[in-house]
Amino acid sequence: MPGLLKALLGSGYSYDELLKASASFMSNPKLPQGVPEILGHFDGRERTFLEFVQHSFKEYLKEIANKGSRADQRVELLTIVLQELSWEATERAVKNAKHLQSWQHFVKGSPWFETSPTSDWRRLLIGRYMGAVLMSSWLTVLGRMLYQVEDYIESALELYVNYDTEIKSLGVGMFDLMFEKLSKYEDEQGYYIGKVKDDVVNPLMDEQYAILDRLGADIKSNKLDLDFYKTQFARIDEIKKHIARTVVALAVPN
């Protein structure tokens, strides 16, 4: 009867209830393919990768449990999923980058990175990405089980991470090309590419981020028009292709 009353009133789940609901996938996790041995001692050589992820996930459950209503807990869960998807997008965007300077702005301010030498940042980002894959999948399953997160919300989350990756990739690619030219003492080309990024690419990225932020807000409020976002991102994709052709054709200004 108390459980039924809680459901009727829309009261939130306790931390213990969330932990119990998560036990099946937390105790027998499917690790991302290719977890490297270097992550065996992952967090200051005090915890393994899996121990780190389980601890972080439990902290998220506490944040969710702190919300009083089931509706607020659903919003908090989706907020955390979006945060984790941002780490997934970051790793996907920088995995082929040649220069740390091209992507270090994504991790600056994170205590985990700031307390480690920059020589470790690539390894740490891989680990953070793998943790994000696990935790976002666990949270999504939990959302489906307890908060009736719909299939179209999961489709929207997939759209979100894909376009977050696209935005980040555009900026990283331009930075990497600029730093590559400068490292070869091709300063004129490097400065030109930097100017194109400042004058043309950055405003486009700002527009993309505004749309992405709106998508994130609509995911949390369950007010979605996926066709609108697909149309907006398709339009911006065409602009990006034009920019790419321009940069290739005009590597050195006349």
C-alpha cells in the first residue's frame, strides 16, 4: 500500500530504491569494448576503472534522490545523461586530433584533469569517455524502468550526442589545421585559418550550440519536435560543407 500511494502521489524514489533498481546492471556491467589495461588502476591508482564508474554513478543516484517528486527526478536524470553525453561527444571529436591545444579547452576546469600532467590527458579522456558510455547507458535504462522515458526521448539523446560531436569536431579540426601549419612555420596559412575560424566558423558554432541547448532543454521538459531539429542541423551542415570547401580552396589568401 505505501508503494502504491507513493506512485499515485508521484513521490520521488529514495536513494536505496534507486540503488536497488540499478543493482542488476551495476553488479554485472558490460564494459565498453577495448577497455585498455592502463585503466586497471584508473583514479590515482586507488580505484579500478569499474570502481570509479560505480562510485560516480552512486553519486548521481544521490543527486536524483534529492529531488522530491518523480517528475523532478526524471528531469535530473536526463540532465545528468546530457552531461555524460557531452563527454562522449568530446572524445569522439578529438580522437584524431594531433595537437593537445586543439581540445584542451574542453577539459580545463575539470579537477580530474587539472590535477594531472597534460601528458596524461589523452589517457584520462579515453577513460572519462568509457565511463560516460557506461553511466549514460545505465541512467537511460533506469529512466526507462522507473520514469517511463520514451523511445523518442532516447532518439533525441542520440541526435544530441551526434550533433554535439559535430560541433566540437568542427572547432577541433580548424584548431588542429591551424596548429599544424604553425608548427611547420607556415605562419601565413596558419593565421589565415585562425581568421576564418574567428570570423566565420565561431559564429556558426555559436548558432549550433544555441540549437543544441534548446534541444537539451526540450529533452528535459519532454517538449520535442525532432523534425525541427533535423531541419536546423541539416541547414547548418550545408553551411559547414561550404566553409570546408572554402578553407581547402583558399588555404593561402591571394
